[in-house]
Amino acid sequence: MPRKNEPTERQCAVTREVHPIDLLIRFVLDPEGEVVPDLKRVLPGRGVWVTATRESVVAAEKNRKKVFGRGFKCEARAEPGLADRVDALLERAALQALSLTRKAGELVTGYAKVDAALRRDAVAGLIHASDAAEDGIRKLAAVVAAREELANGCQIVRLFNSTQMDLALGRSNVIHAALLAGQASENFLARVRDIERFRGYSAASDE
């Protein structure tokens, strides 16, 4: 969220287009003059804003003298792999948000419990590990399709493998999970959309 009296839109330093700040990534300089992403938009100092896509961040890195040097009005260093570092930070933020859904009581794990939740509860999203078996995914998709209120409103997430989900949730062998309606779930799904936008594809689908 922007701080009080701050603009809610900024100009991308690469494309020169104006976007809401939620569609941009803010970069700042660390004490050594290195360009670092400020995803939470809280770090001190002058900021340079870039459209939140891998394509735009790669372009900013390639043209760092023109983009970052001009934006910061000084020499700015950008180590190779800036877009990869942004991607990793976005992924970490999403996994942290996933952990918070469990603590908020808005997450159900395990095939049988997920199946039951999809038939009974208000479900905001369905998570499948990227290495989940297709048979289980198809069966749960059929349950979603059978409930009209879920068919068009249940976001499907397949961004993380089972190891990542295990670590985020402090459990073992997490393959399927259901996000119950609530603020923590919405926050997680917003982080998922950030990753999808950055990578330029929809990793959440109802296949």
C-alpha cells in the first residue's frame, strides 16, 4: 500500500508508461551503489520504477546507465541476473503468504480434506504441487466444476513443487491444498498473481 499522500501511479523508467504502483517494481540503491528491488516499497532513498514483468526488468538491466543512472542521477551498478533475483523474491513472498494462510486457519491440506472442502466450504483457491499426479488434479477439477459458485471463482495455483509447499507449511508430503475464503488467502493469491504477471504467463489454470 502506498504511504499517505504518496502517488498511486508512477512512470516506468523503461517504457515511460504510467501504471498503478501495484503493477510496478520499485528499485533503490544500497549503500554500495548496487541496484536492489524494493518489493514492499518501504526502503529509503530515491526510487526508480519499472513495469513488473521480466521483460522490462531485463531491459532495465541491459540499459542500466540510461534507466538506473538517469533515474538515480548517479552511477548505479546492477549485477547480472537482476530479473532472476526479483523472481526469487516474488516467489519467497508468495510462500511466506502461503504459510500465513495456515496460521490463519484458512488452509486445508490432504486430498480427502481438500475434496470435502470443495464440496462444502467457500473456497477461494486450489493449490496443486507442480509435481502432483494428473489423476488427482483431474478428480478435484471435476469437483470444482460441479459447484457453480466455485467453477468461475476458484483460482488454481500450480507454481510450487511439493518440497516448497512442505517447507512453507511445516508439513510433509503436501500435494493438494484448498484456500478457504479469507484475507490471508486473498493476500496469498495476490502474490501468486504478481508472479504470474512477472513471468508473463498464467500459472494458475483450471486444467
